[in-house]
Amino acid sequence: MIQTKSVYTFHSLPTMKYGVGALEEVGHLAQGFGSTVLVVSDPVMKSLGVVDNCLQHLHAQGLQTHVYVGVVSEPVDTYVDEGLKLLQDTQCDVIVSIGGGSCIDTAKAIAVVATNGGYVGDYMKMQKIAAIRPIPHIAIPTTAGTGSEATDATVITDIKNDIKMMIKQPAFMPNAAIVDPLLCLTSPKSITAATGIDALSHAIEGYLSRLAHPYSDLLALSAMELIINNLLPSYEDGTNLTAREAMALGSMQAGAAFSNASVALVHGMSRPIGALFHVPHGISNAMLLPAVLEYSKDACIPRLAKIGAFFVGQTDAIYTDEQLADLAIDSVKNLCKQMNIGNLRQYGIDEDAFFQAIDKMATDAIASGSPANNPKVPSLDDLKVLYKIVYDYKF
């Protein structure tokens, strides 16, 4: 399953600050990049006081600031345009994104387009190379899920064509990340569940990907162990700082793993659902993950067995690889059920509308390239069948 060549490339963040209270470092970090900061966030982070807290640390170092809090959904190309205009009008020379993956992905796109020009979609599939250094970007996640702070990818929706554009180039990697578990304490149960399963899907897909390699495996396995052991505790008690800290670390490791090994079929199928039916990315991943693992099982039993072993924990019982692979799938399914992840019908998506969109979703999924990284590579017809299965999937 792992690619056979013996030379691999690994891209990683230049600077990462991690730990309780790490947000306090944002002013010092930003000061090293410029003097005028554009803070990219969302209305929820503004209302919770998170944006103002960040601004205080920036102002303490004498930095000027401007704020864009227009990210009110998963990132779309118009947010990039709006944020870019504000950056240009105010002549900001540093970007700080603080929020979930939507804020971070929007900021990544602003940083690159600001210096390289064009439309953000131009950079998809390397059609346009970001050859000029982007505006320096510090990413600060407030959820333990997307891992976007540790990746060189951004996902932006082209709203005219209802396509989620997966854009991946080294230039999209932030210059620095600040991962402070305290910022996750405000996440409600629904967000904790969605982002947590998103992080788990990143780790699993990064490990099962045909592009996985020994270094990405180390991160993916570590991330899975942390997430599997701490997701439910952080969901059941949002104030459990130990669990939140482990989830923040696991999410970051999972992001680094999939950024280098690539995601696979779950993400390939998830993006069209998000683009057409506006299901949040983490939730659609959770809805898809067990069914995709069932589909893929026969092509990756030894690796699924490693995942199953994390769910088993320390035991004297002896399992075959196939038993552990089945246990991995059943455990993921049960985890989703315990956190009230429903299927697409239960989410409220109209059956007729969904089934009419299957041809487009399957075509768009294939075009994204991600399904080709899956241990079992699906045909177009396979994808159509899978979309039908997940609509009414029983957790």
C-alpha cells in the first residue's frame, strides 16, 4: 500500500508553539513578521471575546491591527476576495487567523493571492504556481479538528459552480502556528464531535493512503492513539483540559500526516456533499468514515488492524488481523453513534435532491484526485453506490 520509492518529501511548519497559554506568544511572533496585522476570524470568536484577547496581545507589542470577521460558513471564494481587499486597503503585512479551519483556510488563500495575484481557484491542481512568498501568516486553531494550521492545503468553495476546491502547494503552509488547548474549551459538544471525527479521519486516511510513508506514519499513528483515547472524554466533559490538550496535539499531528501523505476517499466524497448541501466538513466526514472503511477493508487489513489495536488497548486477548480490522470499523462506527453523528437523511437532506446530485458528486469526487489515494481505488460506479449507501447508513 505504501508507495515503493525510497525517497520521500516532508513539508512542515517553520515554527510551532504549543501548550496551555501559548496564545500569549502571538504578539512576539507577529512582531517578527511585520507591523500591521490583519486578524481573520468569525463572529462567534468575536462574540466569545477570543478575537479581543488576541488583539490585546498584539497591541501589547505595539502592532497595529485590522479585523475581518466575515467567515460565517465554510470558506468560500467571496470571503477570500473580501479579506484580500481589506488587507490591501489597510496595507497589512502580517495575517493572524484565529478560529476553526474555515478561518485558517480563508487566511491561507488571502496570504497567497495577495502577493501572487489572480483568483484563488487558479492555484488548484498547480495550474498557477505561487512562486512569490506569501504574506506571513500565523494560524491559531480554536478547535481540535481540521489540523489546517499544520498543512499546506486549503479548501475553498467556488460558489458559482458549487465545487469545493482542494488547493495544495507549499506556499499555503502558514509561517507559524499557535496551538493553545485553552481555546478549545468553549467548543460545544456538536463542534467537538464534528471536528474530533474530522481529525480522526485525517489520521486514518493519512495512514491508509497509498502515498503514506514512514515519517507520515509516525505522526498518523501517534495522532490516532491520542484522538481515540481522548475524543469521547473531551466530548463528555468540555472542561477536561487534559483531554482537550491531547486532542489539540493529535489534531495537529494528523494535519501534518495527511498534508504529506494526502487524504483519500472520505475527503473526496465529503467535499461535494459540503459544496452542494452545505454540510459542515467534519460532519460529512463522520457520516462517511465507517462506510468507506467497510468498502476499503479488504485492501488494507494489516493497517486497519493497527488502528483496531488502539481501540482494544492493553489486553491479553489474541486477535487476528482481520478481527482487529473489523474491530476498528465497528469502534469508529460506535464512536460516531456515541457522539450523535447521524446519517444524511437524519441531517435533513432531501432524498430526491441528494439522489439527483449523485452523478455530479461522484464526478467531482473523482476529479478531486483524493479517491485515487485510497487503498481500494473506486470506479465512478462504485462512488455512486457508496453515495446511496451513506445517505441512509445505520450507525
